Amino acid sequence: FTGGKPPVAGRGELDIPFTADNANSVPLGIKVDSPMTADNYCSEVLVIADKNPRPKVCSFKFEPGLGVPYLTTRIRLAESQNVTVFVKMNDGSVFMTRKAVTVTSGACAPGG
């Protein structure tokens, strides 16, 4: 996803609770600081939960002209962990933001 480039902190705003009572449905909001013009736009967002059995939670693609690159969804978390959002811009630069989430009961049990 990064093309071998180290991601830089910033550009993505991650809205996720610090404590998840229901790990099957954790609300997640992502807003990207991008003008969304033909010359400068967010092309893709990737969400990673490093302790899930399948760490790649979801990804989203964007095109220029979108007013504000903002999305909301719900994700599953296996246990307490970091949730990381990577933001790729059309020029190939990659940014990231990360938050720790404490889970009171896991959701992604292997074989479940």
C-alpha cells in the first residue's frame, strides 16, 4: 500500500471510541484533509487492526471532485489493539493515524 515509502503522521482524522463494549460493531469515522481537486486528492484509505485474524479490515477508493473525503462504518475487533488508518494521496504519498481501542469482549474468534 505504501509503495515502500514510510508513512507520515497526519491528514487522516480517526473517530473511534477508546473503549468498545460490543466488539462486533465498533463505530469508525474517517475524515481526510484533502482538497479533492484533480491535482491533489486522496485516492485510497486502508484500515488495519493488527491483532485481528485478518488485519486488513477494509479499504475505500476516492476520486477527485468529492466534496469532503469522509466515511463512517462499523468494524469488528478481535481484542484490544491499535486501529491504524493509512491515507494514500494521488501523488503516492502516504499518511497514517492510529488509535488504541480497548475491547471488553472479542468478536473475531478463529473458526467463528
